[in-house]
Amino acid sequence: MLPFLSMGSQIGVAMTALYGLLGLTSLSVRLAAGAAPSSTLSAQVNAWWRIFPFISLALVIYPVGSALLACAIWLLAIAELAPYQSKARPRFWAGGAAASALALALQAFAPYLLSGVFSGLIVIQYWRFNAHPDHDKLVNLLLLVTVGALAVLPLFARLPFDSPTNLAWLFYLFVLTALNDIGQFISGKLFGRQKIAPHISPNKTWQGLIGGVVVSQLVTLVLGRYFGLGSAPRLAVYALLLSLGGFVGDLMYSAAKRHLGIKDFSQLIPGHGGILDRVDSLVITAPLLYWLIRTFE
């Protein structure tokens, strides 16, 4: 039986509440926009209606769903990065496929080597880029970071708990990462004054960062108690680290876009850009949460 079903209504109730919160947020933003329902803020929030169903499906068919979600993101990432590669695109696609195949093989046969292998490849590629910065090396670096980081998603099924608890941790990861992004964006739009890194991402403000941290703490307080994931103080630390990690991931990909001279990686998701514009936070939060759980739980 799928863990999603064996948990009874617990995940279903949480997911329903999440969609209700998203609906309330969409309505609030639309009312606040007044005569400008097509504002950037409305587009950003409403675009989550296109994203959440895919995450929901991955949770429903967990554990295979997390692996399929990772593969889908890798495929879309290769497609988004290919136009910025000056070399033959078939060669880049072949390299992306090889990196994805390596990640899948390590997941299946040597998960303990996954982080070490990809960390080594990322360090080597970063050294090459730092020595001779160009678009090709940066694109290859982004692909390695994306594949290596999101390769941990299927490993949540191997956490040292029962299947429903492992699924709850994965649900927590997706919800906190998404709502942290939304909290940062809305807080920055409504209250943002002091910019954090104006030369990298002019829209990032301290007020937005604080808003994301507050939302992450609230999400953790509710889901942590609801699923019984751990003690409140420990989960509060997790939430703080994940919120900051998501911000760093966003800033990191913003710096890459600045170097490439683009605003978004693609227009796949209206109001959000491409898939890489949405998983930039998850690239940090997924391996970070996995490491925290393996180390402290």
C-alpha cells in the first residue's frame, strides 16, 4: 500500500489545508491589488496553482513519486540551460543525461557515496569556472548543483523511520520551502525597504527575509506538532536554517542569472519563470534537511 494511503487522512487533511491557505493568499493578494489583478504579486502567488498539483502527485505516489519528480526537474533543467551553452546542444544533453544517470545509479546502489561524488564534481567545476569564467562552465556547474542536490529527494524514503514518517518529512520539506518563498516574496513586496544584495538581486530585502523566517517558524510549529516530527526547539532551529538556506539558494541562482545576463531561465511558469527559478531554494533546503535529520534525529 502507498504510504500516502496508509497514513489515513492525516496527509490529506494537511494537503487540503495547504490548498485552502493558498486560495486565501491568492484572494487576499487579488483584493489588495485592486484594479490591477494582473500585478506581479498576483502572478507570482497564483502560479503556485500550477506547481502544487505536481508536488501533490509526487506525494500521492510516494516513494516512486519523489524519484519521478527529481527526474522531471532534471529534464526541464537541462532544457532550460541548453540555450546558454555555446557548444553543440546534443553534447550538453548527453552530459546532462550522464549526470542524471550517475545520480540514479548512486541512489540505487551506493547512496552513501552520493553527496561525496557530486560534492567533488561541483568543487572541480567551480574551480574551473573560477579560473576561467564563461557561460559554458557556469551552465555545467548549475546542472551539477541541481542534479546533485535534488538527488536526495528519493533518499527521504530511506530515512530511519517508518514510511508514513518519512513521507511526513518530505511533505514538510516541500511545504516549508514553498511557503518560505511565498513569505519572503510577499513580505518583500509589501514591506521591503533595506536591500540585502542590490547588485545580485535588487528585490531581496531584509524585510522579505524576516517575513520568510516568520512564515517558516509558523509552518514548522503547525506541521511539527501535527505530524509529531520532533521537539519544538529543535524544529525551530531546523526552520531557521531552512529559511536561511532557501534564501541563499535563491541568491545563488540569481547571481548565476546575473552572470548570464537574463531575468528568468525560461517562461515555463507564467509569473515565476522557469523550473530553475522555482527549485533554487529547494536545491539548498532538500540536502540540508536530509543532513539535519540523518545527523540529529
